[in-house]
Amino acid sequence: MKTQDQAAANDDGLTRAFVLEGPNEPLREEFLVLSEPREEEVLIEVAACGVCHTDLHVMKDEVRFPTPAVLGHEVSGIVRSIGPNVVDVQPGDRVVCSFIMPCGACRHCADGLEDICVNFFEFNRLNGKLYDGTTRIHRQNGDPVSMYSMGGHATHCVVPSRAVFPLPDEVPLGEAALLGCSLFTAYGAVRSIAEVTEGETVAVVAAGGIGLSIIHLARAFGAERVIAIDIDDEKLALAAEFGATDVVNSADRDPVDAVKSLCGRGVDVAFEALGSQPTVKLAVSLLDDGGRAVLAGIAPVGHTMDIDITQVVRRKLRILGSFGASASGAMPAVIELAARGHIDLQKLITQRFGFDEIPLAYELLDRRQIRGRGLVEINPTMS
């Protein structure tokens, strides 16, 4: 049953949203004009949106993005209308969206590298628009509002159809939002980039939402030992619940010595899931000869790596970047894992918020008070 505000947003072309007016400004609620979906686009009534650190980076001007803007890029919901040439979903379908919205036409998409889609970065991540060069959300005076991915801090949003995936009945609609960024990003890091295989040893530096997802999937794909490293004992306890075989509080003991004590050597794969200079350096330091360091955390603009070059060369180390995954292949795989019960979405969600609590959610995230993943239940009656 819709609330009066949600019904109004659906019926008169308005969407209720939280807007970031500028860097380091508070999020403010507004009613915005939402355009109908255009070719190969889908209009979704949002059920839930995940609380992601990348949005916080934008709010704090650590990742540059044009404002005013509607953020939120980890979305699930129900299709309400479709534009021309949409074939995979229909109005009424339960869906989840990948935060990477591949255009399907650029040189990288043609080569199957949708995670580095040229048009996604050029049009959306740099300019807050969709692929005709315009945004689908405006203020009531006509001023454009930028979209960070689909702009999911709203009751409704418009999404390119290549980023929209049907959900089987076995996957709860609200919790499914996490599949579109947290689990999608982890899948790309574990399966597509690191190619973790059965019997390998893995370390995960930073046990937040992405780190926990990486731990969960590394175990699912057969890693023999998964060592979680963090400075927060509560996060490390969660990591153990998600399959970490060992936990190390790096505030209490040297993590490199701890890993070598546990494994007798370095690890085959080290994942960095925070995006900071010290944690990147640590991830590389944890590797055995020939090991792979996979960097999945987004760092503030201008932060660089401080790595011993000779060690990388002599020990044949590999440092790999991972930004999401190829949506057309990874999202169906992640959805299937969830449908089969291999992903525990409810356990990953450690705090839930109502729509009006979106600003609070990011305040708590900034204070490191969300242990796993936060979820905004924008329309909980849909779940």
C-alpha cells in the first residue's frame, strides 16, 4: 500500500528525492520532476537502496561529481514503465540494477569490458547524465539535477535497460539492492579479476560492506583460508560469521607477521576494500611470491600508491584494479548465487533505515558506525 507522498510521486511525474546541493552540504528532501524513460530505458519504483561509501566520497568532495545531484546507486524495485526497444523486462517485474550501466555500444562494451564502459564514465560518472547527454531529473523550475548512476535516493528513478535485471521469487526484493554494488563489486574482484580458485589463501584488508562480500564469495569459490584484517573487533566478528577462517586486528598486532604465522608464507591473493594509501601498501605486503593484490576500494582523488618497486618486480607480484564487473555476465551469476542461498543478504545488512533517514545513514557511515552494509528501505511495503 503506497503512502500519499509515494502515490503523488508516481501519478503526477514527480519523484520524492534527497538532493546534494554541493560538496559537504547536507542532503535535503525535494520533489523533483522525473522524465519518462526514453529508448532502452526503464522507470523503476524504488524498493530499497544500499548505503555505499562511494556516495559518501561524493558528498565529501573526495570524488568529484557535478551538483546538484541525486546519489544512490545500489537499487532494487519494480518496473513501472519502459521506453522503446526494451525487451528483457516489463512493467510489474521485480528487478535489481547494477551500478555500472553499460551503454552496449562503445569499444569496451564491444569487447565485453562493460565495467570500463567509455560512455558510462564520460556521460554519467563525470557529468551526471544518461547517454543522450541529458538527465532524467529536474527541479520544478526546469533546472537539471545530476544522476549518480540512476539516482536511487528517490522513490522513482530511470535506468538504462542494460543495467536492469529480473529477480526470481526466491530473492527478497528489498535485500536484493545489495546485489547491484556490494556483491556485484565483490564478484568482479573475486571471480573476474583475482580468479580465486579452490585451495588458495586469501587476505581481505578492511571488513566493511565490500570486504564482507569479498570474504563471503571467496569462501563460496573455494578459498581454503580467508584472513580478515581490520581495526574494528565488531567488524572482524562479522567477518568470521561470513566465512573468514582467521581474523587479525591490525591495531593490536602486525598483520604481515600475523599472516605469515598463520600461513607459513604470504597469501596467494590480497584484496584491498577500503581505498587508502596505508591499506593498499599493506595488501601488497601480505603477498607470497607471484601473488595478486586486487584493489577494490575507491580512494579520494589524488591519493597515490607507495609501493616498493623492486619488491614488485623481483617477486613477480601483480597489482590489479577492480571496478565492479561486466554487468551482463556478473549480475545474472550473482542473482543465481542469491537464489540458491549461497549469499546471505539478511546477514550482510547490519542496519536498516527509512527514506527520511537517508542523511542519518551517511552520518553513521562517515563515523564508521555501520558495521556491515546499511540499507534504506524506501518503500518497504513492496518487499
